[in-house]
Amino acid sequence: MRTTIDIPDGLLERAVRAASLRTKREAVIAGLEELIRRAQRAELRKLAGRIDLDVDLGRSRTGKR
């Protein structure tokens, strides 16, 4: 989808350099993906203590099923 946006001078260039990306498009996509990841983590944090998991940590860490 094509969208025209007004971004403060230098902000996009700083993001490209900071993330070692090649293009402005990559920087915008990476930024949007990070916003989504943060929102998803926040939703998961809200579930803390509300879900009872019967997990054997020792067994799960050894990789045995």
C-alpha cells in the first residue's frame, strides 16, 4: 500500500543507520513490526498468573518429549 507521510527531518535516516538497514522502507517496516511485537508482549504480560500450565521445566529444557 502506498502512503505519504511527513516524518521529522533526520529521524528516518537515524533509524536506518541505527538498525543497519539499507532503505527507508526497511526502516518503516521494521518500526511497525516492533510496535506490533511490543503490543503483543504487553497483551501476554496481562495474562501472567491467569493461565495454569502443567509444565515440567526440567524435562522441557532437555528437549525430551
